[in-house]
Amino acid sequence: SVLTQPPSVSAAPGQRVTISCSGSRSNIGNNYVSWYQQLPGAAPKLLIYDNNKRPSEIPDRFSGSKSGTSATLGITGLQTGDEADYYCGTWDSSLSAVVFGGGTKLTVL
Amino acid sequence: QVQLQESGPGLVKPSETLSLTCTVSGGSVSSGNHYWSWIRQPPGKGLEWIAYLYYSGSTTYNPSLKSRVTISVDTSKSQFSLKLSSVTTADTAVYYCARVPDSYYYAMDVWGQGTTVTVSS
């Protein structure tokens, strides 16, 4: 994938976890990042857009940030229901395409 | 509340054309505030963006698929469609349609449930 994410992360219920998304100047470095949650067997759901904005229905346990050519999704107060795959996405100006990370599987131990 | 629903054949033969439709309900595909998109996900793999469409007919395609993809809109039926020609087994995937608010910078805020398309003889 054009954007690089760790394959998996894990943490205990109630704890905080971060998921990284690394890219380059042509994508994350010069464009806004979005984050999606995909529960098993379901369609992706938008969590974060424009680097750090949340749709109104998304709880503030979810946050996004960007620095340079990397972005980070943070989740606090982990719940077993947060177990899912998480994807970052953005526009790549060189490719002229929307690109996604390979996805990170979150396990809540 | 806007809902999107994909429809089309679940099985397509190699070298044929895959055709899918996305029906928009609870809203209008003619909304000037949104783009409409197709994304796919091969089994066990990540997301791949296919194309964007504006109700006026303006389109943007993923360069990796551009030679085989056509998307179009039917405002009278509040639908938009995807055609992917010369399919191979590599095109087997769950295909999603999604809405993109023009203020959200390429982020998809409403997704269909997805439809599985298998390419096999």
C-alpha cells in the first residue's frame, strides 16, 4: 500500500491505543487524512476526516492528528466493541488517486 | 437519512464486464454538495478506490483501473453505476458505493453495505 500502517495493535479495555499511518509529501504531507473503522463483516465507517474532525455521531474517544508525512488515530477508553480493522486514507497528488493504508487490526485484550 | 444500496450480479465470467448499480435513498444523487464513489475490497485485503462521480457527469478514475472502468449517473432514478470490463479473478472483491461530501476532502461519510462479486468461469 502507498500508506503504511502497522498490521496489528492491541491493548486492554479502558486503555488508550494509537495507530500510525505513514506516507509521503505527495499524499499525507500535502493533503487531509481520513480514518475508517471496519467491524467484522461490515462496511467501513468514517471516524475522522480532514485530519482531526469527527462526524457528529462519532464519540470523542476517537481522535486524529497529523504531523509532516504521518498521521495518527487515537482511541481512548478502549471497549471490546472497538475490535475492528482501521484504515487511513487520503488523496495522492502524484498518483491522482485516493489511497488507503493496508489496515490495522485492533485487538482489545 | 441517506442510505446507499449496491446491486448487481454476484458472479461474472472472466473477460466479461462487471456491472453494478448504487441506489441512493433518503437523499438525492443530484445533491450539489456531494460526490459519489466506488471502492472495492478483495477477500482478506484492504480498500481500493475505483472512481468518483459528480451528478453533472464529471468523473475521476483511479489510473490503475481507468482503462477498464466507466461510471455514470442516472439522476431520474437517483442511481449511479459502475462498469468494469475484461475482468479477471483479481477483480473478485466486495464492491462498495459511498458518498463524499464536497467539504470533506475525499472522505466517504456514508457507505453501502457492499456486494460481493466473484469472477469465475
